Amino acid sequence: MAAAWSAALADRRDYALSHEELSQLLLRLTDRLVEIVSADTVAVDRASVVGAEVAEASVVSARALGRTLDVLVRDLLDAAGLCGDDVDARARLAMVCGAVATGYVQAVRSRMFAQQEAIRSAEVDVRSQLRTSEASFRAVFDNAAVGIGVSDMGGRIVDVNRAFADMLGYTVEEFRRHLVTEFVNQRADPTAQRLYADLAHGRRDHVRLEWPYTHRDGSTVWTNLTISLIRDADGRPQQLLAMAEDVSEQRTLRKRLEHQARHDALTGLPNRVVFMDRLRSAVELGEGRVGVCYLDLDGFKPVNDSLGHDVGDELLGAVARRLEQAADEHLVARLGGDEFAMLVEDTSGVDRVLALATAAQRALAEPFAVAGHRVVLNASVGVVERPVVGTTPADVMKAADVTLYWAKDAGSGHCEVYDEERSRRDSNRLALASRLPGALARDEFVIDYAPIVSTDDGVIRGAEALVRWQHPHIGRVPPDQFIRIAEDTGAIVALGRAVLERACSKLQQWRRAAPERELFISVNVSVRQLHEHDLVDEVAAVLRNTGLPASSLQLELTESAVMGPPGRPLEALQALDDMGVRIAVDDFGTGYSNLVYLHTLPLDTLKLDAAFVRPLSRLTSGGEKARAVTAALVRLAHDLDLDVVAEGVRDDTQVEQLRLLGCDLAQGSYFSPAVNAAGVGRLLGRQPLPVGSTRRG
């Protein structure tokens, strides 16, 4: 970048330094700017110093500043190794350029002011000094690089230098024949006009401002203008001395940088900064309701990966144009990547925002013709609509982000509306997920046991270990609220291992207390555990450490875990079976129930879901049909040499029907709800449990 900068400032007439001195200066300043723009926070003061050093090296200011800013805009991000599409990087670049320009202008102004004071002194002294003083004043006046003019209090131009005349497209002689007011753009800032009037009436001695002059061709020339009042010996206003520097190029560049900082370079849409500013105004200054549609393109990444980023960029531009058409007067912004947002101010209700979301999805559903390719996209949309009172822009965007996640989770092309209750549930789930990894170490999990009873004689043959979370703040957390979280986070592996160890240890205590009973323990194993490479070794270690025979342990797995394709899970099951561990299919009949695989699996037990047991209480035609299905499953299991356990048993009729159907074992509230280990001990002491007619008697 230093070489490009040096080449841009190659006009030797503009600098007091040699070529080597200028190159060394620009190399040092380049290193400093790279460091500044790469930092998380732009050091504005340091960047301003860079501008001042460039100004001190230059003689003609307008060309040096414009060319410097052109080089910075074009090359600084590359020199710093930053991406030009990075919104934050572009924003930092804009701040650096602005600071450099500010430092440059301030340095030039200071120099101008010093020159002005010299000229002013010369002008005052010329009235009382010898004619030799006129020569000094004229040398400074004529050779100054900035425009200098002197006018009387009526606005007639007394004198002007060549730089000022060139700036506005006149010769010096032509310039002198005009009045000051003929060059002033009437659209100038009223405040600036008022300051000028104060100066002309003697209420001020000098002003500094950005002022527009009218060029000979009718265009506007923006200047940094310093005007000083020259008084006579009695203090009355006599003349005005003006010094002007052409900053039109700088002003245009500043406007361009401001636009770049607030608009997406790829699509031309407003960026996140603009969107958040508008949302903030709508929320903080409004009194009604506000709505946001947060869109994410489904299928954009495959397009980008397969067709290339150039095609992807063109597609994003086409998407932006369609969204602008669909949004009508509403603000559309690109927030980054393939995410867009639309803002609806002063909404009349959620239906209006939903209508906008639907219009956007419909517009994007039409195929795109991009670079000779036909591309089909969908958009997932999260919709938020709420009163502005009681909310903040951050709250709105957080809700929009959550809702967009719901939409994408529901499948391509879905639209979801924010729901406070659902968000609360998700927050609770997140809170549980954040605490769960440490809950095991804090011993917050307990195990209850559901007795498994013989349908013939009511004798307890075993128990199913059921893990429970005893949360210190919200109490007992049901398994359906944390097991899925444990599976998703991977915590289920450590939790399952702990349950297996504790359940086997407890079973060994019961067996020692009643050695004549061959009790077994049934422990649930998740799909995640089944895929762990060391599951078989862990089970073997637990049996070895507790002294339990393998046949006293039964591992329960869901249908999806045991009836999938061959692979690691089936190998683990076979190894466990070879060890002597019993394998049970839990909740059989609620999944796909792929019977083709049933005879090929190393199974010992089939557990019928409670859905097959409930109809047995009703001896109606529907109950008879359900009974026939249950009977068929029991026969199938027995033909495959499997034991059958019925779950969810609640009444005498169900027990009687299950016994008649040949079901071997059962569990449910009819026998006993799940109890702690001490409760199991008490139940074992009351053997056998009364069932059927025995219980009624």
C-alpha cells in the first residue's frame, strides 16, 4: 500500500520532501494505519495524527488529501489482511478515513490560520508601514496554496489571489468584477449564513465553517472557509479577509464512505447498522406496535458451494431486489450472509406482519435465473410483533432470532410466530442443559425402581431402574424434560454409566439379603451410549466390580436402537449377549416395529408398551381387537424364545387378561409405583404381592 500511496502522491510540486523522504514517511504511516484498522477499537486520535503528518508534508492540500483517501479506501483493508465484505472492518475503515481527513484538515486549518494571521497583520500594517511591506504581503498573498480574498463590508471584492480564482473557474480580473454574494450558494446552511452575517456586522472577529461557493459552470464548490474581520484604527469593521480550501472531493468521499458504512456492498440494501437504528427509533420514539420478519435462505449454501461464490453473490442481489418489491414501503436490510430482515413500523397486528412474511416467501419461491443456472430457493421466516412499550430493540431481535430457529427447525420454507410460552420453555430447557453437566458431580440424580412382577404368582422377579433429577431449586424434574437434553449434549453417557453402577450395586445388596431369589435389574441404555466404543468394557467392569452374574443384568433399548442397520450398535449387542447380559426391547410396538429384523437380533425380552395394555380393561369389541393384537405379539415373542413384560398395568382385569394371554411379567402402578431402594426392600419382604382374585379377596 505504501508504494501505491507514494505513486498517488508523485507530483513533486505538491511536497517539500524529497522522493526518498516521502516514501519513508508513507511506509511508516502505512504500518501505523494497518495497526489502527486491525484493532477491535479504532484509535481515532492516532489516525488523526497520520492525517496531520501528511498535511505537514504537503504544499497543495486538496490533491494530497483526496489521493490519500482514495488509496486508503482501496488498499488499507487488503494491507491489513481484512475482508472487504466484513461489515465491522468496513466500519473501522470509514472511521480511520474520517479521522485521517479530520487530522489533515485541522492541520491545514492551523497552517491557514497562521498564514491568515500573517496576512491580516500585513494588511493592517500596510496602511502604516513603508511600501516595502506591500511586497511582503503580496508575496504571501499571491503564492499561497489556498484561496485568499479581501472584500469590503458591502461585499465588493477588493483583491483575490490566483488560487481562489482558479477554484471557482475565473481569472483574477474577472473575479474582481463580482460581488461576494454572487458566488454564494443560496442553499447553504442557514446557521452558516447567520454566522457570516454576524461577522459582516462586526459581532464576530472570525468564523470557521464549511461553505458552498457557486462555480462559474453552476456547480457547487465546497470549501473549508476561514473569514476574519479587519477593523480600522477606531475598531470599526473595514474589510473581510477570507481563506478557502476546496474540499469538494473530500466531502464526496466522506459521503461515499458514510453510505458504504450503512449499506451492504453486495446487495445495496441497508445493513444491520441502519436496521437497528430504525428499529431503535420505532421502539423508543413510537407509541404503537412494531413487527420484524427475520428471513434465512434455505438451500443457499449448496448453491454457493456447487456453483461458486460469484453465482452466490449474484443470487443474493436478485433476492434483495425481490424482497424490496415484496416489502413495498417497509425497510428491508441484509443482516449478513444469507439473512435478511424486514421492519414493519406502527403495525395493526400480527396478521399484517405475517402477510408481509408470506409475500416475501412467495416472491422468493419463484425460480431464479442466475448466470445460466435455474436456482430454486425457499426462505424460513421468524415473525415477531409486539407493543413497543415494555420492550427494547435487543429484545425484539432476540425474539426474532429464536423464532427463526423454530422455523428452520420445522423444515424448509416454514414461517413461525414468536410465542412467549414456547420461548419460556426453551429458556427453561437451556437452563437445565447448562446445569446438567455438573448435576451428576453434585449428586443431584436419584434412582427409583419399578418392580417387575410375575403375572402367575405375584412374586417380584426384578426391577427397572428409573433415573430422576432432584433439582435443588425446582424440585423433581421428570425424565421427559431432561433425558432428551442429556442425549443432545452427550451427558447421557456419563449419566447412564452412573445409573448402571448404582443400580447393579443396589441389586447386589438385595441378592445378598435374599440369596434364594434370583432377582435381576433392568437398566435403560440410550442410542448414544450404544454407539460408544467402550460400552461393552464398561458393562463388564461394573459386573466385575459388583460381583453380579451377567444374567442378572438386563439392558433396555428402544426399537430404533436395536432394529437399525448393521454396524457398531449390533456388534455391541452381540458382545453383550455373548457375555450373558440380557437384552430387552423397550416400549415395543410404538416405533416402526420392523419384525423382519426381530429374529436376527440377540434379544431376550420384549416389553409391550402400555398402549397394548390399556384396552384390556374394556371387554368391548374394540377391547377384543386390541386383545387379539396383544395375543399375537405374545405368541410371536414366545415363538422367538423371548420373555414378555407388559408395562403400565393398572387394574385386575388387565392382570387377568395378560395372565390368560401367557404374558410372563408385568410392571405398573397396580403392583407398585416406582419407589426408592428402601421401598423395594419393603416390597421384597411382603412376597408374593396379591394379584387378581387374591387381591380382591
